[in-house]
Amino acid sequence: MRGRAVRTAAKRTARAVAEPVDPGHRRRIHSVSFDASEDDWIDALVDLLSEAGYPKAGRSEIIRVGLLGLQDALAGRTRAEILKFFVLRDAERLLASLDGTPRLPFD
């Protein structure tokens, strides 16, 4: 019983947060909601990266990388092309959900 209490206490220990070097350059926190399949997919990616020893494995890093990919995909597009990009993505997701083929992070 005593060993269990020690392990539980060790899990609750928080890391100290370093102050930003440039106080004017703080990251802003945004809340994002995911459906269950998206949540599982992100967790699977975090697990994969963690198991591989990737030092930045975490949900925030995955979202940041996704945003960089989105910026690349939309670079140089007109407003109409950006709208079309999102409409087509929604249509692809709808068709995939009707087909019953989930997208896995490892495919």
C-alpha cells in the first residue's frame, strides 16, 4: 500500500514552467474540440511518437504541424480556392464516413 501511495504522488508532480525569453512573445491558448474518432487518432499519433522517442510528442505539436501543412496547402490560393478546399475536404470526409473506412494515422 505504501509503495502505491509513493507512485501516485510521483505522478502528480508538476514540472516547473520556464518563463519565456521574450515576454512579449507568449503563446496563446486555444481550446479545440474533437469528435471521438479524431481524439483517438491524435492519441494514437502521440503514442507512436512517444514510443519512438520523439521529444515533442504531444497534442499541441501535432496540431502545430497540421497548421503548418494547412498553411502550405493554402499558400497562394484565392479566397474562392480556399473555400473550395474546405468544401471538398468536407465532402471527402462525408463520403469516407458513408463508406465506413476510417482514416488511420499509419496508412
